[in-house]
Amino acid sequence: RWITIDTQHLGLGSAVESHSSEAALELPESEMSLPAATQAFQRRWLENALRRSGDNLSAAARLAGMDRSNFHRLLKKMKLR
């Protein structure tokens, strides 16, 4: 079972542009370790950047605020490429 945290829970309100599901962060209610939760979040973040960029690595890296080579390295680490 998962709970959803959105911009209102973080006190960001209208400071963050809402993109429906993209503005929400789902957290497990189960006993998930912080490293496992961090990896799950990173994986979803990368998948979202790739989807929003039309699978263009350079554009996805820009959306994620990362250098393309570091973005690509993280994709490989997460087995997304």
C-alpha cells in the first residue's frame, strides 16, 4: 500500500507547477529501507524525464538538471538502458 505526497503536503502550493501525477510523490507505507526508497524514487524520476522528453537522453538530462553523461550513467545503473 502506498501513500501519496503532493505539493500541498510539502507547503509548496502554487510555487510548483502541477502536472497531475508528475507533481505527486508516492511513498510506501511498508517497511522499505531509505536506500530502497531512494532508488525507487530515482528510477521513477528518470523514467518520467525520459517520457517527458520523448526518450531523448539530452533533453531528459536537462529536465533532470544533470549532465548527459551522468544521466546516462545513472540510467545504466538503474538498468533503464
